[in-house]
Amino acid sequence: MNIYFFSPQHVRPFDFRFLMSVLKVKKIFSFIPPQSLDKEIVTTLDSLETKYCPSPSKQVDFYKSCVFSICSKIAKVNRANNSLQYEDMNLYEESVNFSPKNNILKTDDENILILAFCETGMSSTGIIWTPQFHFDSIHKGSTLRDISREISNFSCNLLKKRLGHSKYNNRICFFKLDEYLMRGFYYNATNNKWIEYWSLNNKGRRNPFMKFISLLLYKTYPEVFTISQNAGKTVFDKPYPTSEALKLYKNFKKEAENRQEEYEKDDDNNDYPIDGFLEAYGDALSEEEYDNYIQEQ
């Protein structure tokens, strides 16, 4: 089973129902209220089993209810002798935690989508971070809490507590895409880490997950998601990531590269900051050496 964390920022609203179909999504939990979504997306959500978060102040309760709903199907509750016992329904035997593509192609599992706005940040030195689906105003210490990590970690821990084993760590694929729908990550529960995922084509070439989805959309709905020939190559007429998202992502990467260059330049020029150099070696310098060093700065 796949549990997707998905942001609608760069989805064509008309395409949303087709995306839900090829992703095999049957249930949706939306942290985004309907009034903040395009009408076509809301229409699709209304046709599926969708639950909305009542308000930003209820987001913690809502994320917990998402987890309980996910786990209730796997660990069935039985009452015996005035106590609760949990029965393992042994679901998702053909599913793996590290490949959403495998789970789409090789299983008929009913997948779940967590709809929330996403933002990818970068450090001052140009390191691009894993995309975050933030709660609106909830912090853990000084760190923003991430919906995708909270739901993934809580689900795995709750199943282990109820069933006494961790086999679903290897069966459920918690998978998130950045806001550009360019980079994808699956959750490794053992190490509590997100690992970048690439879909491999027939030639072993790495492609973004959404390029595989573009192909799946074409194969499933060829009358809607058409293809063309351009310079002898087959191209999707309505690709994912979209051309707009791809342009923004390239600009984002360029900004990261610029920050890295600036950081490396500053690092090269400041191997011996004046205060640090003089503090370390000032007493050993002659007056002439001291004057020469100051003039060179």
C-alpha cells in the first residue's frame, strides 16, 4: 500500500481525478480546507472518501485520527473479557516500503492520499532539504513539525505496539513528493529517515516518479494525455512535472548552486580570518610581518 503526501500547488485541476485513478487512491485526508482548493479538485475529493481537517487549531487531532484510521484496517479491534485485543489482518503481503511504483503495478491495494501544502527549503550554504508538509502553527521546540514524518512514524509505532511486530515497516510505502512534483522520498521506519526515490526505466535510467505517472496516464487515458513527436523523440503533451513547475525547480536549483559557490568562495577567502590568525600567530610575528599581513587584508 502507498500512503502519499501530496501538494496540489503544481497540479492541473482538470487532471486531479485522473491522477487519483492511476495512483489508486481511494481515501483522502485533507489538511487543506475545500475553500482553498480549486473547484475541480474539490469535485474529485467529493467523489472519493475524503475527510477534511475541521480547522488549523484541530490539526494535531486530525493527524492522529488519520493514523488511527490507517491502523484500524490493519489491526482489527476485538473486545474480549472487558479488554481490547488486536488481530493482525495480514494485509499488503505483495507491497514494499521502498517502491511506490512496484505497489501500483503489482498490487490492487487501496491507497491513501494525505493532501497538504508543501515547501522545500534550503540552507544558507545551498543544501536543499527534504520537502516539508508543515502544520500551520505547531512547533516542537524550535523545529517545525512535519505532517509527513509525524503520520509515518506514529503509524509504524502504533502498529508495532498493537501487533507486537514491525513487518508493516516493510510493507507500507509512505511516500512524499515536493511541491514541484519533481523529487520523491520514501520513509525508512527503521532509521526514521526519508530516502530519495527514483523510478528506473527499461534502460536502467533514473527518472522522477512523476515521469512514470505521466506514462501511466497516457497508457490509461490516451485520449486525454496525448503524446507527440518532436525531433524524433516521443514527448508527453501534458507532462508531469509541468513545464511551469520544472522551470521553478530549475530556478530553485540554480539558487542553491549560487549559494554553494558563494559559500565555497567565502570559505576559501577566510581560511585565516584576521582575528583568528592574529590570535593564533600574532605573538610570533615581527613588526614587519605584522604590517605586511595587515596590508594584505
